[in-house]
Amino acid sequence: MKELEDGQISRCFTICFGKKETLNHKYVHGKWPEIVEAPDPLLIIWGNLGVTSCGQWMRALLVFIMTLIVTIVSFYLIAWAIG
């Protein structure tokens, strides 16, 4: 979390040199927002999101088909442009 530490240092210098008003727009309800690390995607409980396993498979199939179509169309457009 080096970025957070750098942000705290630059914020401190800004306040110390009398330019606190430049930071006021970054505060939420008078407090600096707390930054927390996002959870690992493997820890998401898909059942709590209202997506059934069948729905997950259908979405994955749709993405696969669309990717395949885009790849085939791109291949033929490139071959047509070259030839």
C-alpha cells in the first residue's frame, strides 16, 4: 500500500504549507475516505448475487460465442484486406 503512504505524505505537506483548501473537495462528510483492499474474486458467493449456476453457464457460453464470432469476422476482414 505504498500509494496510500505517498498520498498521506503529500497530503501532510499540502496542509502544512497552508493549502488545505485544495484538499477540501476530496473529503467525504469531513473525513478522508478509508481505502480498503478489495476481496479476492474467488471468495465471492455467487448464490448471494441472484445468479444461478445455469445463468453463469449461459453467460459464459454467450461470451464464448460472441468472442468466436468477433475472431472469425476479424480474420476474414484481415484476409479480405490483404488479398
